[in-house]
Amino acid sequence: MDYQFKDIEQKWQQFWADNQTFKAEDKTTKPKYYVLDMFPYPSGAGLHVGHPLGYIASDIFARYKRLKGFNVLHPMGYDSFGLPAEQYAIQTGQHPAVTTEANIATYRRQLDQIGFSFDWSREVRTSSPDYYKWTQWIFMQLFNNWYNKDADKAQSITKLIEHFESNGSAGVNAVCDEEVSTFTANEWKAKSANEQQKELLKYRLTYLRESTVNWCPALGTVLANDEVKDGFSERGGYPVEQKKMMQWSMRITAYAERLLKGLDKIDWPEPLKEMQRNWIGKSTGASVKFPIESQESRIKSQEYIEVFTTRVDTIFGVTFLVIAPEHELVAELTTSEQKAAIDAYIVQTKKKSELDRMADAKTVSGAFTGSYVLNPLNGEKVQIWIADYVLAGYGTGAVMAVPSGDQRDYLFAKHFNLPIVAILDTQNIETEADPTKEGKYINSDFANGLGYKEATAAIIAKLESLGLGKAKVNFRMRDAIFGRQRYWGEPVPVYFKEGLPHLISESDLPLLLPEVDKYLPTESGEPPLGRAEGWKHPEGEYELSTMPGWAGSSFYWYRYMDAHNNKEFASKEAIAYWKDVDLYIGGSEHATGHLLYSRFWNKFLKDIDLVIEEEPFKKLINQGMIQGRSNFIYKIGYSVSYPPVYDGEDDTIFDKRSNESDKILPQILISKKWYNEYLSNKNYRKFLYDFLRDEFLKNIQQNSTDASMYNGAFIDEDIFKVIPTHVDVNIVENDILNIKKLRGSRKDCQNAIFILEDGSMSYPTNPGKDGTYICGVEIEKMSKSKFNVVNPDDLIARYGADTLRMYEMFLGPLEQSKPWNTNGIEGVFKFLRKFWRMFHNEAWEFTVSGAEPTKAELKSLHKIIRKVEEDVERFSFNTSVSSFMIAINELTDLKCNNRKVLQDLVIVLSSYAPHICEELWVMLGNEAGTLSYATYPKFNPAYLVEDEFVYPISINGKTKMNLNISLSLEPKEIEEFVLANADVQRYLDGKQPKKVIVVKGRIVNMVV
RNA sequence: GCUCAGAUGGUGGAACUGGUAGACACGCAGGACUUAAAAUCCUGUUCCCGUUAAAGGAGUGCGGGUUCGAUUCCCGCUCUGAGUACCA
């Protein structure tokens, strides 16, 4: 029988499901290998052709590893809490759980069709209570721990309490809130329970904090920094504003250094690591206190302004100080003379949105407060300014300005006429700042004559001795806000009593998401959970915000290890066996979100001895984005004008004919070539216009009931134009429009006239014979509105899953972003048919021979055995698909029909095209279902040994001819052989080569 | 601005350590089979010049360099994509 992919694929998908073929063993002597995909959010739109790209790659890898004797864990699940389901719920009243369930069913059906070797027995869903029980449980562990800097790890909060009880706050070196109190052991014991809790909250790894948050009024929730893009929400694109709110936060900053260092030990793409490094944003420098000069009594609250600088060596070049307009001391520092100017400036900055502020980066603006600080090292008076180039949220919100070394400071000084002092003998500050570190210091007191390193050390030492500064490391990364004012997320397992948060009892987990009547905030502005009736802890009110989207995805790979455990998130044994993820495949868009938070939670879980590895994902691959490839048809746009008609009564223009003119004249669509002609050629434009006008007149004659109605009607030559319009890519093949289908699918094109590529016309009544209509092409994001979504279901129905799998790999390197293009899929399909035919005779009867394989056959086979090994190990899937084609082409040419060769070939190909291989495997007489655990054939280099090589003979590096030479010859002999050749002599034209380079087994090059 | 990735035929791409550039596939052209179409098979296909066949020449974004030899290494530039940004 011919290759019946439909039957074969259905049959084996059913078989795998029935037999749980891909269920991973927990107890086995085989080495483990954990292949993980980023689990999807089940959106309502279902999968498009770009989604499975990474899944196909990981599936090939997983199947390959099984053949290589590994116990492979390859699970799948759903990140099923999230905003879209809730937005949909708000609009329709449909419970998010219901839509999520339906979407998951679609996803599952689509995934199953592609023939993935997932172990579905371990499926997880973040929105299911037996899963989010553990999300809540980990939250509780974070609440019960603090970060001990001395131990450089998280520790139980009870240890901290013990410390307070015996030593008070002395000797605690923690990552904690800034305003912790100091107390003795006795003072601690004297505190009330509530006071103690209040203090402890400042240390916990998850804690409440009044923080400025990204508030999105349209979504009614707080967003994380990585969910905000240019002042708009990433999802939906709604405006985001800054607002102060009490929020749950995660002390991820405690792990900043470890998150940074860990990057050096993991095999991730360099760009992705770089993104995380930038996000963490470590800068090494010093914090320096500038004493506020306070002859006046108005400055009371603080004696110093603290700044952070990475160039403390330039401190003698400080000529002014700039603080952010939002800085807490602004009001106090402003003198009465300057008040008007400062107030005006603040008003001006507040008006500017984030976007304006960025776009406006080049304009210098600021205002003088009227106050001064003293340079801590030389006591000089330094003006204090405010300016919006200093950000309140970074460092201390204040900078020491060194115009000689910093370009922004330089521009500022020039603009406001402030002094600029050179501090290095090599500095050239005529026209711009010079940030160089070379040269010797000048104008720098005790640092004069020193180099950069010595000066920095000396200045820090001096500042430390004065108690006015110290070396400091600053991170850009902030603590992560851990609450959303939304419904469809994990409830926070906390209740409030007397204004203080308390964990619920562990035995009460999971804290179930309650039912609400509406998915909107309450009338009083509380989150939707405020609507839940009777939802109350015996001791107090539950927390009403839910956890953010990244909570559930920050440990899910552990849950797969032991998905049904209801005593632990995963058993000690399971974690000890599976340890970590060996290969993780997913998109780079999660670089600073999911991937960073996951590493953070993993490190925390390691600290409290629940997991083994410091890093969760050993190797990570980013699959590229698949873009859409839109097709266009070119419509002629026109409007019909009429001479004015007056109805006689009140001189108003009356005209009902224009409504009809659309029906009179059908659409005219021109092929791509003619569109280009239209753009560049005036004469063609004229031709088109004439054609349009003639058609119009002709149609009036033929179709109008009253042709006289159109007397004087004309088409305005200036207004008429050709408009590219999206056309559904599914009725276009190789950019050739299927005219029939277009007529059928779009009413406005039903009677359209097509001007075809060869210049002929296609009418509904006379479709034209040979001409084709070529569509235009553009690469855009895949989306419904652009009619460029290609759905895997359609392709599978037409070509089968094996073809789709191989074609997606054939498209190009996995990590590269590329537009989807169905044009080449036929080639892959033909390849599989050719492969199928190798097992069959002319009459499509299964026939293989038992003869011993020939040398040539073995050579082809072993070439592909090695090639696939090499390619899969370096994730170069596209090149193995080509190599398969080469192998099959070679073996077909050899008329190979040999069982021994074909059986090994089936194993090698099975990770790419599992269905067809399973079928052939059984036809070859093997037991059904054993292919997935067969042994990958052993590569034997002996079959590839050659005794001759076709040497390219080149002269001055240009290849001129080829010579077949025995590989047993040494370079000297080769040289003689080549020079003796008559053709070579002809090329040399009697000349003696200056030099002959012979590389054995590679090339012969002669220099003339 | 900064950081990173990339640029190869009509198209997707291959060339792994410097060694025959364009594998494999699509598309296109021609042919075979067929009453015809589909399917299948065969041949050709980087460009220029040219021919009966040839023989030349150019060529991996641009300009230079190292080398017997560069898509590959080095320097400078252009363009495209991604990330990021008054980060002190």
C-alpha cells in the first residue's frame, strides 16, 4: 500500500496512549535525562504552527536519548492561571476555570496529533488545587525564612528569633528592610507579640511593603517591571501609572550575587545570560555621605545626603550635587528664594510621562535648591540641584556630579554655568567630558600623582576613616512584587489579625480559590476576592490579592518528578534521582521573568535542603520565533463621481446611485508584477485607469436596469489607486493565488476580474487558461487580523504529523527566528514517501531482501548514523533532515532493499518521524511498541574508510580541476603525481610552480 | 547611545577545526509517461561573457589586512533584527 499517513499516525498515537509507552520510570538503573519544554499558557486561539517548534526539537531529543539508553523524563503541562482567561470572564461572565478547561482540551488534541512522546501521567496544571497547594506551601516557606548574609543562605526564622532572644539585634547580618530597629535581648523579650511580628516581617523572604508599583487601571492590577513595556502593559497595551500600595514582595535581591555568579556555570545562550546580567545590574563603587551645610535651622531630619558612585576617584572633581525631584529632602533643602523655581520644575517633571522623559533625554533641565553640601574630603561648598535625569528609584536618588568625567554632568554644568574641574593630567575637557581612567590625578589633594587604582583605594580608605563613605555594591534589580489584584491566580495563604499577616495552618492547604459573582474589583476598590461571600479565616480576614503569573511556573519542573504526591511537592527520592533539568527548550522572552524567578526559587529551595542542585536548568536552548508570512492581493480602489443633481425643492444634492456603483463594477485585482509596474510606470497606470473606466461603462450597459441613471458618471483619475490587501494565506500556494477559492470565500471578490501575471484576464465566466495570479509577500507577526496564521491541524490533515515535524526542523536552525513558509513542505513529504517506497515493490507490496548489505549501502547507512548523532547532540536538526534526504537518495539509487540496512535506518529516523517508523518497524517483524526503546545503531568508522580521494587541484587558490589520487600516497608523492599530469602541465603553461602545498586528504595548491 | 545576534543564488538554507562556496529542499525551465490532468520520473538551474562542445571572468553586505589558500581569522564601515537605557 502507498504511504497512508493518516491511518498510520492515528494508529500509533492510539497505541502510545493505550500502552503508556512514554511513561518514565522512577526506579531504574539507567542514567536519567530530563528534557523539559516551557509549558504553555492555554490560550483560546489554540496552537499555531510556531508553537510546536520547540516541542518538536525537544521531542526529537527525548526520543533520541531513549534510543541511547537513557531513562528520559519528558513531561508536559499547562501554566493555566493568567490574565486572558480572566479578561474573558469579565466580558462574558464565563468562569475562567471553564474556559481554561476547554482551551486545555484543544491544546491537548492539537499536541496529540503531532505525536509527542510526553509522559502525560505527570501532567500538571498550575490552576489545579492539588498543584497550587504547593505554590502556596513554598510561599509559606519563604515567609518562614530570612537571608543570613554571614551564612550566605536562607535560614529558618526561628533561628533569627533565637538570636534576638539571646543577643538582641546585635550581630545580625541580614538582607532585610532598611529601617530595622536595634534592640537588646531583654528589649526583644519585652516586646509584645505583635511588635515582634512586625519586626520579623522586615526580615522574612516574603514580606509586606509599601512600594511604588506599576498600577494598571484598565486591568485593575499591579504589574511587575517585566510586564510593563514603555509605560504600557505588555498584555493588552493599557497605560500604566505609578502608585503607592501595600504589597507582598519577594526578597530576590538577597540572591542577586548568587544569581549573577550562577550564570557562569550553566550552559545557556550568551545573549540570554547577558540579559539577566543587565537585569541584575551589578555595579561596584562606593557610597559617600555629603554633609549638608546647615546654618539654617530648617534642615533637621538628616545631616547628610548619601550618594552612590562608581567613580569615587573623581570626588575632587565634584562641583555640584543633583538629587531626584522626588527625593525626600527636596522640600527641606529648598530655600525660600528658590521655592518658586523648584516648585515650577517639579510641576513640569510630573507632567512629563515616562515616555516623554526618555524621548527628551537630550534636553538639559534642572533647578537649584539654594542649599549646599560640603565635599567630605576638602570641605568645599557644593550646590544642590534637582534634575529629572537622576532617578529616585536607583541608588540613593542622588548623585555627585563630576562634569569633567561624566557627559551628562558636563552638559548640565555648561547649561547652568557651573564650574568644571579637571582631575586627571591627561583629561581633555574642552568640548565634552572625558571619562578616561588613565593618567595621574591633579587638583585632588592627597590623591595627586596617583593612578586610578591607588587613588580609588586611598579615597575609600580616607572616607571610611572619616565615617563618611564605604565601598559598596549596588544592584539595579529590585525586590519582586508578589501580588496581583486579580481573581484568576493562587490565593495567598495568609490572614490578617490586628493588621498583621499570619500564615494559615499547613494542614489547611490548599487555600481554595473561592467563587465570586463578578470578576471585577469591589465597589470599595478591593480585589475581586473581596466579593467572595463567607470566605473568612476564623482568626481574621484573608489576603485578597492573588499571586502573580510567575508563582506557579517557578518550581513546576520539580512537581513533574512526582506529580501525584500529596504529602510533598516532590519526594526526596524523586528529587534525588531526577535532580535537575538537563535540557530546557523555550523562548527568550522569559529571560528576565520566569527564568530569573525560577532560579531564585530554586536557590531558596536548595538553601532549605529541599532540592539538590543550585541551578535548575543545566542547558537551555531558545527556539526562534516563527513569524507570519502574509500574502497580499492588489485591489484597485476607486470612487465613482456623478455630476450633481438637484431635487428642485430645496437645492440639496441627492444621489442614491453611488450606493449601487459598487455592485455595478466588480473588484479588479492585479497580479504582483503589474502592481510593481503600476508603482514604477506611468503608462501602465494610465492603462489601468482606462481598463477600469471601460469595464465600468461595459458593466453599466450589461447590468444596470436603468443605464441612463449613470449618465455623466466618471471615475476620478486622481483618486484611483491600487491597494495591497491581506489575503488568507491558506488559499495561496507558493504565492500563487487560488482564484476559485478566493471567489468562494469572499463576497466582494466573487465577481472580481483578475489581471494575471502573463497579462491575461480571468473573469468569473471565463477563468483564463494558463495565467497565474502571484500575490505579494510581507513578513509580519503571526496574527488573525493579518490572515497569515497557519494552523498545524490543516497541515497534518494534508501531509501528516511526520512531515510537519520534519518540515519544521528543515526550515532552518532552531535558534533562528524565521518566517513560516509552507512552500517547501512538499519536498519533505516526498522524502517520506520515497522512504516508504524503499520497503515496497512496484505494486506497493512490502518486500525486503535478506541479502548481505553491500559496501556502498553500509557506507550510506553509517554516514547517516554518525551524522544524526552529531547533529542531534549539537541541536542542528535542520542539517540532519538534509542528511536523511541524501541517505535515502543514495540508497534509492543503489536500489537498496536490504533488511539489515533498512532496520537500522528506521531506528535512526524514528526520533524525527516516529509514526512511519513504528509502522515499518512492525512490518519488519519487530514487536509493536519496542521501537521507542530500541538501541541506536553503533557507528562503525570502518565502513567510511576510503582508499582514494578526489583532490581539488588549484593554482593560486583557484580550483582548476580534480584528480583522483590514492590516499596511501604521501605529500611528496602526490606532488610528483600531480606535476606529472598532462592537464596540470597545460594549466601551468610550461611554468615551474614556485611552491606546491599538499594537504593530505584535502587539497593541492600550486603557487605560480 | 550601549550590548548581543546576523547579512551566502529567484527562495529557505549548507559548508562543524581556514582547504572544491551554493549540499539538501523549494521554485523555475525543458523532457518522459498520459486522450488530458493530477501523481510520478528524468535533465538543467549563482551571475556575466560566450559557444557545436568549450574556454574565460566575477562572486558569500562594503572597504582593507593576515595567509599558498578566507563565507570562516583580524581592523574599519553599512544595513537588518533583538534586548536595554538619563543606572550615577
